[in-house]
Amino acid sequence: MQHLRQVKASAGSGKTYELTRCFLQRLVACGAPGTAASPACALSSSGPCGWGDILAVTFTNAAATEMRERVIRQLKSAALGQPMQGLELDSASAGRWVDAIMRDMSALNIRTIDSLLHLIVRAAALDLRLHPDFQPVFATEEALTPYLDLLLEKAWQGDENMRGLLRQVCRAMVHHGQSKGFLAGEKLLYQLRPLLDSALLGRYGDLSSYEELEQKLIALNRTARQAAGHLLHAASGARLPWLSNAEKAVTAWADGECKNSAFLTKDAASQLFKKGAAVGPEVEHAYTAFSLAAQACMQDGQLLRQALRLEPSIRMARILADAFLHNQEQEGTLPGLLVPHMAHEVLSGDHGVPETLCRLGARLTHYLVDEFQDTSQEQWRALRPLVEEALSRGGSLTWVGDVKQSIYGWRDGDPELFDGILEDKGLAAVAATTARDSLPFNWRSRRQVVEHNNALFSLLEQADTARAVMSALLPGDMPEDLSAEIMDASVKNLLGAFAGTRQECPEHTPDGGLVQVEDIAADSSEMLREAVFDRLGRILLDDVAPQRPWSDVLVLVRSNDGAARIADHLVRLGIPVITENSLLLSAHPLIVQTVALLAFLDSPDDNIALLTVLTGEIFHGHPEAAELAHTDLHGWCARQKKGFLYQSFRQRWPHVWQSLLAPFFSQSGLMTPYDTVLEWYARLQVEQRFPEAATFLRRFMEVLHSAEEKGLATLSTFLEHWNAKSQEEKVPMPENMNAVRVMTVHKSKGLEAPVVFIPFTALNISASDKPLRTNRQGLSMMVRNQKALGRPYYEDLARQARESLNLLYVAFTRARDALYVFRTSAKRQSPVLAGLDILWERAGLQPPYALGSLPTAADTSRGSQAHAAIGADVDTDCALPASPAGGRPASPAPAPTPGLQHVDGTAGAPGTSPAAAPAISRTPSVGADQEYDASSPDTADAAEDWRPMQWLPRLKIFRNPMAAFDFQPEDRGNLLHFCLEHLRLTGSPREDAQAALNFGLRHYPLPVPDDAALRHGAFEALHWFASQPQSARWLANGWPEHSIMTAQGQLLRMDLLVHEPWGRLVIDYKSGQPEAAHVEQVRRYLGGLLLERENANTPVMGLLVYLDQRRFRLVTPDGASELTPHCDGLLPAEDYLHE
């Protein structure tokens, strides 16, 4: 076993197989199968590690799931006497390993690097002053937006500081950003979004102030204006004849108009005047001064204007970040951006790694990391202490990847880390052995495809070709002092990435295969797009369809917009298509109609929502709505003059209303959204009528149920949640679906398909415009990345250029049997296409060309079997589901289902059949397996008497369903608790109590009645507690709503936990009369604290605070005091020293 091993794995070389093999080898080395636990908290350990100490880190959750399945599958194969190559494991031991792992599957340590870092941070949440139950969020904006709302509210209420800042932000956007229009909200968010991450990481220190930037800009403009005036005066004194345009340009500068002009950068002043003019030294000096001042004004002035636009927004971002970090302990969310940094903080201390391993309950010894080239510097910096600790104990690190497949630079992936590990002297010093390996074979593609890609991309191993390609990719106007340096560095990186690109074919690789390159040119991008779509459709219909099923085809594009346009064109040709957007839940028509129903029931005056329901397939196509079939509902709606639409509909079609809508309308607000939709689907037989949409319907029911569990049990709260989060909800990619897949190259990484199309190769390159720090004119400022910054801009452009070549490599290597590439060129030449042309030319290939022929599906099946026989289960990456080998049927295929025809979710994609999962319907009026017949008398009678939730027992007990939504007397205690959570003591108890009460009245989830006695009583209780001398210290140092677990596994939550100098104090607020149960409740809290305290002698006590009685009661594990108006004599003194 190599302790520090790099494995370079090109596309299709079986890297997941290699990782699985390494994982199983380390598993076998653990000794006899047993529990996964290891002595993680022992002072020293001997013997083999536990199998839970082997950690495989993947890039995505899907890859982690796939690797778990492979580990189990390979162990099962070994148990049947067929172990994988290089695995010394007998059948009996393999069987025992399968049994051990299946009994403790959660201990199989295969996870993403993000989940590992989250686990480390969660284990140290209290040390990091985080909420114990924090939830990670991907977007920083999601965590900070509530603080922006609070800032805006403060400005609205008259806070002059906040109002002044907001005014300055808006003024800066208008004056320095040419912002137009009056809707500032989205523009403000657009300005803030790219600034929030850096603000949260504290990267905005020591920036120049707005006033300093403004003064410098004014000074630059004044200098340039004066220099222009001096030049005009000098030329006038010398009576020099101006060139007309030159004089206009200089005059404009003298008038304060900063306009760019070619006359600002002339070599000599004589070029501004007519031929033969005698230009003296004074004019020459004046022009030199003007030229320098004008260029400084154009370049640095532009940066200063951008800095002025960003500076107020940066201050606002810092305020939001500071507010979030200040309340981090109470926050329920944690931006994912902070997780690697916090994990590094946890692990970087003297005892950080051992303590973390003890908390995790695993002595992590062996690390296997997949797709290492996409790991970020922050992730590796956090992971490195763990790896170093493992290597020092004889553990290992194996990392697998391929630099030329690094395409996630926009997510901060750093491909230089892949080769940098072996150059890490610290790790090399503690590693017993090191090795560099590569996987030479391509187990994915047919011979023709492999040889073509070898011929094309192996050219980038040659320095002259790499330089020629980079010259085509990079702009020709790079400054001379940067051009050579950036070019040399880019060529070096390119040579390193593509070293060893050429792959070998295993002995039994299927022969044949097809590589077909088309040459498509047009005069404009629109004409080019139409030509590409037309050619793509013709190849699919004429060449591919007769031989292959649609599910064999994968079309790769750069963006989701491009995928949508291609899919829309293929749909018009009758070709079934599926894209990422077609799986979007909120875009499916049945879900749109369902949400519209909820919106109408929540707001009956929402005529658009009701019309969406009435004209939708669910309602309009139902047999009981048959009388609407020949009515133009849109025209009828347009003719309504007054009143609400539902009133007109009820009057015009009373039977339809009474049968289908009235039962829900009368129960509006009395059922949860989940129950409402469940009954709606049952009443209108949605699942039976639309079986192809079952996947979407069930997923939506899951969303409803999840929302209800989170407390979003009303129509209005669910709709608000849906409007904010609906774009995140998608159904899983259906398997065995006979449709063309259209996806981005980034999404396709790790996938393969029999037939791959790359319809666009004219990729564009652009540098990121994220804000960067720069120093100009002696000032430190933040500006967006741009050409004027010089080095940062061109270095980023070079990185994007190399990543574009990586994108091409990834796209070209997805194909198994056939690769179709379109060389697309418009009037404006793409730099990526220019680089690709160089590769084609030096490979001796001139588009258009075709190599080989398209294998039939039957040939593919036979070839795959032969390949698998020698491949020893060397699966490549994840293959897209393929259809049966018989290919496309000779008889005309049935018309594509609506879900296949629409790419934007406007119809349901087929999911599992109704028999594959429990039916949604739970209403017994019409069986799930019965045909709905509206003409049947029994059915008609049942429909007439039908009501939602009629399956519930009809007890003669009055129950007010709205009781949960009204403020009840028992809610008074909850209101007091809510106010105490937001009580902030400033030394004025009366004002502080009133502020907490006002906040509670405004933000309490239920409307608080305008009851003077209720409000006065609540104020007096808060005022009394705020007046206690210990309250300020308790509230400042305590942890509100702290959770602990009892020995029986029960989760308890106390009102306030305070770490006093003498020990721990639990404070529990009570309203009403004292009860014995209160003492028992606090004793349960104390019992939980006794279990988790570090020092067995640390005292733990509880204090019952009776707000209405104005009394305290001390509770200890052994007893309880009497009620007393003061707690001074109950608690130990503040200077109490605990030995």
C-alpha cells in the first residue's frame, strides 16, 4: 500500500472502479469483519483500524451513492466466488463483510467533502458559537436577506444612519452607475449579491472611504481640465492651426467632458495640428501633461467611479454580515461559504484533530478522494490537518482525478492542487511511501472514438501546439509586459494538464464506432442557430432513429438556455426530449393548476388563479365539467364587467361549481394544503387520468408534507414558501425513459451515452466580473474585474481559456459508440473554435469528415458484452439508462407523451406506473382501479354528497378548526416566552420591557387581541424580570432555547442555559400558578446536564421564574426551595470558587 498515492485517470479509464478497489483493499486489511467503531478517543491505538476509519470522499451525492452500491456489489460478487481483480478475499470472509456492513450501513464512510466538513463543524457547533441545529444554506444571500429587511425597516422607521446609508447607495447607483428607473429593490440586491461572500469572510478591511475616493476623482478631473485649458492657451499663443477633430476633443476636456479620443495618445503634439505647423517646446510640454492627465482620468477615473458605486454597497454588506455573525449563536442557518473556514478553525488548534476525531467517533486513517482537481483551496486547507494526522499514524491518502477535466473553476476548484500534494513537504515528510500512477485504458468508448480523441487532444502535449492554441484563445491586445509571462504560464499549465492524454484500448474493445464532424457556417448567430437545429434534427431522424432508441442520444450544450432552445426545436419535430428544466416541479402544468387552486382558495378575488384552474386539464377535462367543453372560457372571462370571477362562474354553471369547486371553497382555510391537494386529486381522479405525471404529483405531495412538518400548514404560508423555493424543486431523472437527453457539459461530467452530439463548438471566453481589490492613486478600492486592472483580468481570462479546452475534452469523451460534432462559425470568429481548428489541422483532419460508421443497437449489445468480459467489471463513470438492445421498433412509434414533448415542464414526464407506488387517492367514493363513469346514478349520487375529508369519522363533537389560528388564553405564556427571547437590557428596565413587548406583539405568529389587561399584565411581568439585578448577565451570557438529550434519548429544550462562574444554571420561565410538575421538569433538565458536564464536581442548578407571581424557586437534583421574591440568597455568590 502506498501511503501517498496520486492516480491520474483520463475520461473512461475506470477511476470509480479503481477507488472501489482501493477502498476494499483497505477494508480487507482491517482484519476480521466486525463493528465499524475504532478507539477514536483512546490515548493510543494498536492493531488494524476499524472499517469506519476508511473515508472515501466524492464530488457529488450521486457519486457517493454509486460508490456505496459498487462496494456492496463487489463484496457480494466476492462472496459468490468472483472477487474483483487485485482483491484477496475469500467467499466466506466476503459474506461476513456484507453482513457486517449491511447491519451498520451508516458507518460506511463514503460521503462528499462538503458533508464531511459540515459534520466536523456540527460536532463543534457550541465551540464555534453556532446554533446546535443549524441548517446549511448554499447561497449567502438567503442567510443575510432577513438582515437586509431589518435594515430597510429601520430606515423606514426613521433611523437616520440606516436612512443615510440607503440614500447614499441609491445615489451612487444613479450617479456612478448610470442606473435608470425607479424600482431600486432588485437593483440593490443585484449590487449586493457579489459582495456578500467577501463581506462574510471579512475581506473588506482597510478600504478607502467614499470621501477619499470622491476627492481623488474630483482632483483627476480638475487636473485634466486644467491641462486641456493650458494646451488650448499655449496653442492659441503660438497661433497653431488645429485639426478640427483634435480641437473639438481638447475643448471638450477643457469644458469638463471626459470623452475618449485617439488624440489623447498621439506620439507628438504636432499630430494635433495641420501639416507644416511649427510646434514649440511649450506646446509639446503642454500636450504631454494633458495626455498623461487625460489618460489617468480615463483609466483611473473609470475605476474610481466604479469604486464609488460599490463603496456604499460594501458598507451595507459589511453591516449585514456583522449582524449575522453577531447573532450567529441564535441563527438557524449557516452559509456553506463559511463551513470550510470553520472546519479549518476547528482542526487547526493544538488538539483540534484528536478532539474532532473523538467527537466524530472514528479514527479516520485512510482517505480516498475522487475528482480532486475540482477541490477548492479552502476545502483542502480544512482537510489537510486530518490527512497529516492519518499519515503520521501510518494511514494513507489516495487522490484520483484528471486536470484536463477541471471545469468547475467558477466554484473555486483549483486544478493545481492535484499535482501540488506530492510537492507538499509537510505531507511528504510523514508519508512512508509516495507514488504517481495513471490508468492507461479507456473502458468506455469504441476504438474509433478513442483513436480520434487521442489524435486530437494528445497534440496538446506538444509545446508548439499548446502555444499556438493558447495564442488563438487569448486576446492579441494584452500589454507587452504581461503577454509573455501569462502565455508561458498558460502553456506550462496546458502541457501539464494534457500530459499522458493518449489512451490505450483494452484487447477486446469493440471495433468500429463513428466520429462525424459537420461544418456549419452562417452570417449571423441567429442564422447559425437555425442551421444547427435543422442539421441536428435531420441526422437524428434520418441516421440515428432507424438504428438506435432515443434514450441512446445525449446532446451537450454550454448553458441551460441553449438546452431549452434545442429541446424546443426537437419537440416540434416530434422527437421526445428531456432536459433539466423539464424536470422542474413548478413548471409542470398539473402542478401549476394545483398551485392556482390553492391560491384561489386562499384569495377568492384572484381571478387569474381561478381561470388557470378552470382552463387546466385537471378541471376542464373532467367528465363532470363536460358542459364547459365547447365554451371559450377566456372570452367569457374577458366579458365579465364587475364582481369576482367565481361569483359569475357559480351563477353561470351552478352544477359544475357545486360538484367540483364548492366542497373545497366551503372548507377553504379549514384544511391544510396537504389535505386539500390530496382530496382534490382524489375527487378529480388526477392520478388515474394522468398516469404519466405520477412522478410529479407524488413529488409535489412530498413538498406539501415537508412544508406542513415545518409548520407551514396554512394556504398563505405554504404559498409564500412555494413562491420563494419552487425553483429548487425537481423530480429525479427518470430511468428507462425513451427520450433524447439534452444537458450542459458540466452536468454530463461523469456520465456517458452511446451517441453524443456537440452542436456548438464556437464557445466564448470572458473573464469573471466579480469585485477585486486594487490600489490606484494611493487609494485601496474594490472594483469589478475588467481590462483596466491588467494582470488579474488577463490571468482570469487565461484560466477561462484553458477551462474551455477542458470543456471540449469532457464533451468529446462522453461518447461510447458515436460522436457527432458541429464546427459552427458565424461572422465573428470564436477564439475556442480557432484553437480547435489548429488541433484539427495538425491532426490531419479537415472538417467536414466522417470516420467509421454508426453501430446498430444490436452490435452495441454484443460489443458491450465482449468488452465487459475482459473489463472485469471496470465500469467507467455513470452511464445514462439505455433502452433494450432491440433498438427502435420498425412499426411507427406511438406519439410521444406530453411530458416528453415539452422541455419547460408544460406537460408531465412519465414516471413510474400507478402500480409502482401507493395510489395518491384515499377517497373511497371511486376505486383507484375503477373507471370513472359520471353517467352512473350511483356515481352521480356519490358526487352530489361528496365532501373533502369525508373518510373521517363524523363525531357529534364540536371542534373549531380555526382555534389553532386564534390567540387563546393559554397562548399568553408563549407570548411572554417570545418577548423574553427578544428582551435586550440597556439599563432602562421600563423602556426595555416595552420594546420587547412591542416586538412580540408585532411578530408573534398569531394575532394578539387588543386587550388592555392582557398587554398590561405582560408588560408588568417583563418589567419585573428586567428589573432584577441578575437578568442582564443571564440574558447576555445565556443560551436561549438550548437543547440537551437525556439518557433515554429524549430531546429536551430549556428556556435559558447560563454558564455561571460557579457552574451551570437552568432558567425556566413560568406564567400562572406554581405546580409540582414544574420542579420535575427542571430536574429532568438537570439530569441531562449532569450527563454531559466535563467535570463531575461542577454544580448544576435550576431556577424557576414565576413571572405573574414575581417569585423564584431554586431547584437542585435533590430538592427545591420555597418560593421567594428574591434570588440573591438562593444562588451561590458570584465569586464562588469551585475546586
